[in-house]
Amino acid sequence: MKTRYLFPNRFKMIGWILLIPSTVVGLLIALFDYYVFNLEGTVFAMYDGGFLEKSKAFVFIENNVVDEIVAVLAIVGGLLAAFSEEKDEDEYIAKIRLESLLWATYINYGFLLFSVIFIYGAGFYQVMLFNSFSCCASITFFIKLPEPSHEEYDKSGAGHP
């Protein structure tokens, strides 16, 4: 079966190279408020809900964009690592992967990327709360009981299901 929606296997390593450092830097930012570097810039904000200031919509604001860059790298790295073909991609693995995860994950990460780029301030945390619940729904598709291989069916004489 041709896995036309999966990235080629060579992108798996690129995904891990993006995901691991961006996760470490992201944890440093989130847990310790430690920024490895500062990158102030003017960005377009669809919504900037200030905590103690008036909310703004569709404006340009000054912002340190390091956390957005780290988040985008982590998201892209996660997608590449999770959705690259295995070296020995079995048709059964590809079918399960495509049917249960692909569209839900693409849509979920599409909303996440959109939110990271265009929503700021307290409103961003509200969006992330929603997104964390939708991520949990996607993750449940990963959990399944191990199934016997085709060879085990043949050895038992039961035949293929």
C-alpha cells in the first residue's frame, strides 16, 4: 500500500533533531522563565488579551518571539518524527496509522500552529487549554493492545482473521 500521506523515512531523523532541542529549550522557558536568547520583534497579532491591560485585536505588537519559534520547531519536529515512514513499513501499520491518526493530528496541529503565531497574552493560554484536551483525544488512538502477527496466526493453524 502506498503511504502517500506519510513523510519519507529520511525526515524522521530531521524531526527528532528539531524536536529534542526545542523541547529542552521550551521546558527551560516554561518552567524557569529562562530564555537562551532574546529576539524582540514586531509581529501581527490577531488577538492580544492583556492580563492587566486592554485586549487588542488585529494589531502589530512588540514581542519576544523566541517562545513562538521554539514552539513552531517542536510542532514541526513532532510531526516529522511521528509521521515519517518506518524503514520496514508494513501495510497493516500504514493503514492503522492513516485511518486513526492522520487527519485528527493534522487538524489539531494546524490549530496549534495558528494559535502560536496569531494569538497572544492570556487568550493564548485559553487556546492551549482547549488544545491540550484535543491532544488527549488524539493520543488515545495510539493506545492499543498488541495484536498477534500474521506468522503467529499461521503457526496456530487458525488462519488469517
